[in-house]
Amino acid sequence: MKLDKLPVNNETMCVQVVSSNTDHMIYCLDENADVIQVTSISEATTDEVIAMIPHMVILVLNPHRVFDMMCGYKLRAGHIFEPDFYPYDHLAWRYFLDKEKLFIVREFAKQKNVVNYESSEEYHQNKHRITDYIFARPTPIELKDETMHQRMVEARRYELDALQKCVISC
């Protein structure tokens, strides 16, 4: 199947492709990780969908990969309940990325796409974004309990390692 280019809103910071076999949902996210455009495509391969997206940061996910990522995060964080399993076309995918993770995804894309990115001025301005996210103490329990903080550091590190494998930069 031959597909044309997908028109993408000018405010798009990242395109999130959520696939289930030959069915795909394409979410265009703005700088606040809010969905500004949604497109559904059926009967196409993931490679065909990616090829029709103009030069952009692309995050390719499927329900099983995200479920495994959320399970791994919860396991390392010490949660006892299994996360929800979302179908590929559920708008809950929009809540998968927050603003901070969106900028981390963009950093991963730059690292994959730009030669000598680590020697650029932009890298030196943003190099702590990923480590700040991993080592942050966003919850009161992490401020009080060092063991819990170490568990959450391991959980966030696992989450970002899994997320990095999903990033494509065209």
C-alpha cells in the first residue's frame, strides 16, 4: 500500500505512533504533551506509517511494549498492583507522556540523529535533563526514605531505558 505524507500541525513537538498489527493511531503532541491532532490508519505496516511522517521526532509504541514497560516500572518501584492494559486506540495513550518525558524523548532523538551532538552547546545546556528526572525526589516518601528513593531511581532508569528503545528520529 502506498501512502502519502501525513500533514502535521506546525506546533507538533513529537509524533506518537501506537500500533496493533496493521492498525495505527498517530498522535501529534505539542510542547505540553497535549494531543493536537489524531489520525487513524488501517491496513499498513509500521514502516509505511513511519515513512509517511515528515521529518519529526517519532515515538513508536504498541500495547504490549507499554504494558511491559509499566509492569517493569511498578515492579522496581515496589507497587503490588499490575497496571492497566490499554488498547492501541485508547486515548489514554495521551497520558503516557507528560511534558518532562516529552523533552527527554526529544533528547533521545537528538542523540540518535545528530552526529557529535554531545559537543554541541545545546547538549551542554540540557545534559542534566535526563539525570535530573532519574534522581529527582518528586514524592514526600522519597524525601524521607533513602531506600524508597533508590527503588524509584531504579524504576525511572528502567522506564527511560525502555522508552529510549521506542524513539525514532527521521
